[in-house]
Amino acid sequence: MTSRSFLRLALAGAVASGAVALATLPANASKAPRTVPVRLLALNDFHGNLEPPSGSSGRMVDEHGHTVEAGGAVYIATHMKALADQNTIAVAQGDLIGATPLISAAYHDEPSVEFMGKLGLKVAAVGNHEFDEGYDELQRIMKGGCHPVDGCSPAGEWKGAQFDYVGANVLFKNPNEKTDALAAFGAQQPQVKQLLSDWGVPALPPVSVKWMNGVPIGFIGLVTQTTPSIVTSEGIKDLKFVDEVKAANVASKILKLVGVKAQVVLVHEGDQVTAGQSPDACSAVPGAGNRIATQVDPEIDVVLSGHSHQAYLCKVKDPAGNDRLYSQGGSFGRVITQVDLNVNTRTLDIDRASVVADNHVVTRTVDPDPDIDDFVDVWKDRVASVANKTVGTITAEITNTAVPSGESPLGNLIADAQLAATKTGGNAQIALMNPGGVRAPLTYPNSPANEGDGVVTYGEAFTVQPFNNLMQVVTLTGAQLKTLLEQQFTGGPNNQAFTKILQPSANFTYTYSKSAPWGSKVSDMKIDGVPVTDTQAVRIAANNFLVGGGDAFLAFRDGTDLWSGPLDIDAFVDHLGKNNPVAPPATGRITVVD
């Protein structure tokens, strides 16, 4: 039997788009093999990286401890074809779109969703970034149609995703307005109808069932319940994001009611790891993802996770004390998770002892897939006009060359932009930018032919900040902030290889001593001219690379109340446009003494 959808719950007010039928043993079950194989190939947090991601976002530690270049659609396709067999179902754990590079973002991520269809993806959980442009836009991505403001892309009318998006813990806030949503179930499955009626009205299909080798596999989609705090509220004002474990258990009961016992959770929530570990190691530090993986119903056999952009393979105990796979495959298309398992043809359940998993790094040493290479080139050509769009002007060259304090005019400008972008929503008080993320200056032609030409294009701005990092805000105490700033210098426990001065927003000043020992270098920290005390809480904006402890700034990992906002490039472009024309900002935010 070919792979097919088994249960679909509707969008925008209709819960069922097809009949709900019971999964039953085939008439010739006695002649069937006792078990049949199924292979899952999973991606998570692709974030539209059709082109190979650059910088740290394009590197991965492999199984041998080597850091290698990884990711890129042409290489993902090659690896997927090599790993797939006749038993394969391709799945994903959310954030396939949103926070994406220009090649995808310029066309509301239609290119990335089309690419996933070309890969043969069958089911994906929604991630928080699937809601970046709101629920209505997510429906358009799922079902098709041209963008209501920007119209059709150069490819023509969007046909919709070729895979199922699922999200069991995304409900309508006011089910009374959606009373027709459950009617499609009719009397055929009254138990399912009653279960959902008691639970709430799903805004997305909670489950999708795919058949493989004559057995049904049920996939339950979940997204982090923190989604309302990390996406724009207006776009999800009619939705609520409920506890992942409770939603998974309801979805599991739905599947069980219709006879589907082989159950896999695709959850866009995960854990952090001990850095530098093999992608096949169980390096996850138990957190939000582990809570879900250990607490969801024992009927659920496998938990594939996302959101934290880490790679790990773990066995955890379910509530009945049985082993259950809990894994994640990094981010940006750098890792494909392969899960091989056997399903008992008599019980229709997964044999847990048969489950074997492997995280494959998507190396760039293989031949690029020629069809996907052509596909990506088409979109690169199409986006050229966006790259040439004017986003602002400057009055003079703004350089990324550091002055003696370690600041650069462009680094300071970016920090100012990041603070402006994170005050609303993230409640940021200061911003700090890593100097290594400022990749090029904003040049100002001074030849007679170009005299006065201070135009900055989107492509030029993107060259300055090409990594598509997320802006995030965390809370540190004043004492923790001082420790963070001490970590700029060599001599500390983090083995900082060389001094790296974080670029501060204009309202944050401090002094450092070149001769003082490590731990006593930083003094006189002020925000808006007011001294910072050790005990006060400070909301600090930075990109997700820094917040994750990048560049040996491990104090960021002590931050609490994490908030995620726009891409750093979007913050930069918005600031250029709102402050047009922009003059090179002064340095001197940091005072240096001997």
C-alpha cells in the first residue's frame, strides 16, 4: 500500500478533511512477515538555508570529533538519496521556514517549502518560526495561493506544501466561534469527536498517519508552548499553545482509538548539550525537551526533537519504564537523523528493541545534486532584484576596523540597531555584538562619478551580516554582566584565545584596565549614565550565537527569561531605513586605562 494520509484535521474551522477510518489487520495478516522495516529520515530547524550556511552556522562536529563544513540544499539532497530506501518516510521537527536567508525570505519561504517537497518530505511539526508571519500566512503556505500583499512569486501561484504540517498543541482560543469544526467527524468516530470536543478545537492537524509496508505509523506534531513569547502576538491572537505533554497524550489517544499503535512524536522543543560532542552522543542536558520525551504517553515509541539547534541521540525512560529514543539533528540542514525500526504486523506496534538511530552530518564532500543545484540557481537569479534594493544611505564610510578600545564604528552601529529591535517585546536595556560577526565595511564611493553616493543596498547590508542569527534577549545580574565582560580577555578559565571586545550599544559604557589581572579588568559599568549594581537585573540583547556561549562568552549561558526576536539582518536594515541618512557613530563607549 502506498504511503497516504490517514487522519487530517482541518485548518480555519474544519477539523476533518477526510473520513476517519479504523486501522485494522489486513485479511492476509496470517501470511505476512512478523515484522516489517520502516526507516525515518528527519531534519529540523532548516531555516531556509538553501545555500550552504556560512561561518559557524555552516560547520559541524562529526562523529570523529572533526569540525567539518556542512549543510546546503544540494548536499542535503545527495545525502537523503543515499540514505533513503523503499521503507523510508521523511519527516521534520519544525522551523523549516522563518529566520531564513534572503534567497528564501524574499519570497515568504516558498522556495524552502518547495525544496522540502522535492526531498520527499511527508510530515513536519510546526515550529515557532512557522508562525513568524502569522497563522493566516502559515495556512497559505500549507494550502496555496499568492501572498495577500506581495502577490505571486516569479514561480507563479503557490501550490501549497506537498507534506502535512501537524501541531497537536495549537488550539483556537474561542472554540465557540468554530462550532462547525467538529461536525466533519460525524457519527463515524464519535469517540474521537468527543475527545476533541472536550480537549478543544485544533487550529492545525494534530496527527498525520502514513502507511509503510502495510502498517500505519502515526506522527504527532508539537511546538514549544513558549511560542507566544517569541513570535509577533498579532499573528497568533486567536490561538493558544498548550502544554506539549498533555496535547501529545490526547493525540496519542486519537491514534489509538483509530487503531494506530506505532506512534512517533515530532516536537519543536529540545535541550542544550555539552559542547564539542559527537552528534551521535547523548550529550543533551535535561531540560524542556527531556521533560516531554520522558513524560508523554507510554504508547509513544519515538520522540524526535528540534528548536535548540543541537545534535544528540539519547535513550530515555517513558512513564512505564521502557526505553524510548529521544534525538535531535542540529540545525540549518547540517544533520540528517536516520531511525530504523521494525513494526509488528500483528500488534501494529513498534518493537522498541529494534530502534536504531544515527545522526549523519551533511558533509559537502559529496557531489551536489544536479536538479537541486539548478533549482537553487533559479532562486538566486530571482532574488537578485531584492539584493539590489536600497535600504538606506550613509554619509561616509562606516568601517569595521577596530579602534584601540576594540570598538568599531560599524560594530557600534549594529549594536544600536539590535537594541532598537529588541526593546519592544524583549525589554532589552543594552545590546552587545560580537566583532567577528561584522564581516565587511559599509563603503562610501568618493570618486567624481559617485560623489555623494551613500546608497546602501540590501545585498550590501547582508554582506555585513550574512549569518542570519536570531536576536535574543536574556537577563543577567550586574555581577554576571561584569563576568561576561571579563570573558573578553585572555587569562580566564574559558581559555579565550585572544581579546575579543564586544561592541556595545550607545547607552552602555564601562572602563577596562589593560594591566589589571583577569577578573578585575572591568569597572564603572553604566546604563544611560546610571551605575550598574551587582544585584540588579539587566536585560541584554545579543545574537543567538553569543547567547549560546559562542566565542567563549560562557556567561551568556547563565541568562534567564530568554526571548527571541527578529533576524539580526532585519534589525540592521530596519535601523538603516529609520535613521536615514546614517553617519558613522562615534567610538568611546569603552574607556581604556593602563
